[in-house]
Amino acid sequence: MRNQASFGRTDKGRDKSTRPARRGVHPALFYTMFALLLGGNGLLGTAFLLSPDISRLLNGQSEQVVQAYEDRIAQLRVEIDRLHSRSYAQAGDVNLQLQELAQQQEVLLEQHQLVRILVDKAGELGIEAATLSQPAQSDMPLAFLANPAIGGNPDIDATAAAVNQMMDETQFAMTSIAETAVARTDSIVAELSDLGIRVDLPAGEAGMGGPLLDAVDSSESSPMVDDANAVMEALLRYKAARDSIEGAPVHMPISGNYRRSSTFGNRTDPFTGNRAFHSGLDFAAASGTPVYSAGRGVVTFVGTRSGYGKVVEVTHDGGLVTRYAHLSGYLSKEGQRVSTGTPIAKVGSTGRSTGPHLHFEVRKGDSAINPKAFLDAGNRLSALLS
């Protein structure tokens, strides 16, 4: 019995000694993980706080480019001031060079102010100006001027070259804006002219006259100002051309789920089975689908017409009329001024119709014109502007 008891105690002791010891998380590992988690949360919070600034930095828009350009101009001004302050600037030739450099700096500042105005105006019209270069700090002669002990004697020629480069860049920016505005204006005028729509643009030059007198020296005008005025004139002409698109019936009169169920021209009549002329485009859609004005204009008819059922008509710039037929209801009234995309009616199946659809016509006087040419031109113009 004593041996058995002793044997039992030995087994219990053996079980305790062979059972694996429980191990907790090492303190160093725990604190490391906690520090990483805390740091990650801190970085995430900082990112949320600075997200607008980060977005602006990564966006690469013209405002950031212009701001960086202004910073370069400010740095050049600092450089020129430092050059003036150097003792060797008392030498005649060097002093003359610095005076010329200071004058160029003032011209650059004036030029940049003009370019900034033009860049802002072009941006409003959807024209992106040519990107001004942003050289690395090591490429700029004023990099070592912040610490003269590093760079040695300032290099006047390099500074003058930097000023000239920036003046060339601003001139290039003005040229690119003007070229883009002129090209887009010509494209709009060509598209609308093919549709018989006349585009009224501001005159290139206002009426002028007077006796022929000898020229006199004057600082009231300069080639730079004349160039800026020419660019602004190109932008104003482009704005007028772009505005004329809104008055032309070149936009889709329906959106959402629809399909083109019939084209313009001769077709098999769905009621008689004989050949007949179809004066518009048909867009099959669910009854009640909104119908939109295809361009800016005035609602000149709301009512019923024989064969058309319920009809809305809009008169646009130049006398073109768009007709929207087989409607189930009206969302406009006669005399109402509408813009492109204004809801004016709802799709239906009134009149001579086999099912709910929009019948869309473009008319000039008593004649129907193929609406496809207008909608195709609208697609091309939309791609041009975007």
C-alpha cells in the first residue's frame, strides 16, 4: 500500500514536470507592436488632415505650376539684389550688366502678370496652357547664392540666361493658348457652318481711323502687351464660338435606356407596309422617359398635330426648329426660354405610333432636315471641348 501511494505521488509529480509551460507575449514584442500601431494611426490621421494639400501637390494643375513659376521669379529677384550688393559690382561693365539684368527682371514680372491673367481666362474656357518648366534646384544659378561660401562668385551670365529662358517660356505659354483657341474656334465654325448655322464672332479689330502722322516714341504700348491683347482677343472669339454651340440643336434629346428604332428618309411604313418618307429620328424608350431640349431656344408650340399626337416645338438661334412628337405629357409651355438639356416633355405613344418612342425632327422653314447630321456634329464638338 505504501509503495502504491508512493507510486501515485511519483506519477503526479511527473505529470506536472512534463506539462508544457504557458508562455505569454514577450514584453519587448508587445511594446514594439503597440508603438507600430500607434505610429500608423498617427500617420493615417496626418494624411487625413493634409489630404487637401497632398491632393493639390499631386494634381499638377496650372495653379501649382504658376505658383512655382512665381517662386522662381522671386528667387531671381533675390539673386539680382545679391549681385548688386557684391563689392565687385562697382566696376563699370559689371554694373551696367546688372542694370540691364534688373530691367529684364521688371519686364519678366510684367510679362508674367499678363500670362497669369491669360492662363486663368483660358482655364475658365477649358484650355490648358503649356506647362512652364520647373528645373531642378541644381539647374538654377541662384542655388549657390543662398550660401555664397558654397558657390563662389555669382555668375551674371547664368542669371541672365535664366531670366531669358523664363521670358521665352511665358511667351510660349501665350502662343500655345492663342493657337489652341484659334484652332478650336475654327473647328466650331466649320462644324456649325456645315449645318447652315452662322456663328457671330467678335470683330478682329474695332473700327478706327485718323490722319497719318509720324510715329513717336512712347511707353504706353509694347510688343509684349500687344501679344497679350492678341491672345485675349483669340480667347474672346473662342468663347463666342463655344457659346454658339448651346444655341444649336446638336445635343441628344433623350438619355438613359433607349434605342434608335427608325432613321431619317424613306422606309417601310409600319401601318401601310408601303414605302413612305420619315421626317425624323425615332428613339424607342419607356413611356414617361424625360425629353430634353436639343439646344438653347424658346418653346414656340405646345399642343397636338395631325399624325404626331402631342408635340413640343423649340425655335433655336438662326430660325431652326426642333420638333418632339408622340409625347405622353408636357413639361414646358409656350414662350418659355429653355437651355440645352432642359426637360420639356415625356415620351409617349400618341398620334400615329405603334409604341412609346420619341420622334425627333429638325426643321428649317417647311422642310425637315436629317437630325443625324446635327447629333453627329454635336458628338464631335463635345469631344473637342473635352
